[in-house]
Amino acid sequence: MNFLRYHWFDLAIFLAIVLAIALYAIQPSGMTLVLWLSLGSLFLHQIEEWRYPGYFPGMLNTALFSSDIPDRYPLNANSGMIVNVFFGWGSYVLAALFWRQAIWLAFATMMVSIGNIVAHTFIFNIKGKILYNPGLITSWLCFVPIVYFFFDMVIVEHLATPLDWFIGIGIGVILNYFCVCKMIIWLADRNTPYVFPGSFLFPNSQKN
């Protein structure tokens, strides 16, 4: 488990490659394709955040929370894994598998993608007084077009009822607030053993 805490994003690299090969071989279409691509975009987004360039954890702790110990508080390696793997991968996979039975699952994941777009484009840059943060590029190259195609397809093909919209957007708000933002706070521990190494830190914070 400790290996996973520090290398789940490396697993995302492998999973992104496997997913690309599977999509090429199976060649799904329509909403099924969009939602599997959405999962792939999440993998790429996490790779940018956590591996290349990879200093998202330290940036978040420094820019958003003004932490005096950005290598562990409030976000740490354990909470990062839980948020990204269990809630992130879990919800996006469920949406791709079961969208026909529950299109609101897909709405919820799109709200998470939109939350990432807003956070990486505005919140992190404004709070950190920076022009780039890890996750910004994939937010625009991956999340933005996928969100557009999703909602365009839903509207044009009449894939959702008003109740689906209501439930999906509501669950999406819950995911963004409780399973991302609040989860980081709930799992925060200034004495956590799950400390980030230097490569995970915001460059401006490494002098702290």
C-alpha cells in the first residue's frame, strides 16, 4: 500500500497506454467513446499533476493553504491517493461502464472535470500568483473538449431527463466538495508519516 501511495500516478501512465490500445482495438463510438476518453484524460491530468512536472501537491499546499509544511499538510501522500484513485478512478470508470443505466454518473464526472478546469485555470494561479500550475495544460487540452462533446451529445441526442441533470450535477457538486476539498482537510495530519519528497514540492516552497 505504501508503494501505491507514492506511485499510483505511475500506474496511471501504464493504464493510459492500456486504455489507448483497448480503444484502438475495440473502436467504441458515441457516448461510450467519450466517457472512456474522459477516463484517459483523467490519467493524463494526474500524470501532469503528480509526475511531469509533478509538483502539484506542494503547489496546492503552498498556494491554496499557505502551509508552513507543504511536504505533508494539509494534502499528504495518503489523502492524495484516496482522492485520486478511489474517488477519481472509481467514479470515472463507473460512468464509462454504466452510463446507459445511469447517465447521471457521467454528469457527476463531468462536474469533476469542470471543477478541475476552474481550479487550475483561475484558483491556483490567482492564489499562488503564478501563470502555470501542474494540471493546467491537460485541463484545457483534455477536459475542455471532452466536457463540450459530452454535453453536446447529451443535448442533441436527448440522452438525459431533467432528473438526470439534477441528480448528476448534484452528485458532481458533492464529489467536488466532499470527496476532493473536504477529504483533504479531513485526512490532514501535521504529523503524518506520508510525506512528499522534494520533487513533489512547489519550486518556490522548497526553501521553506
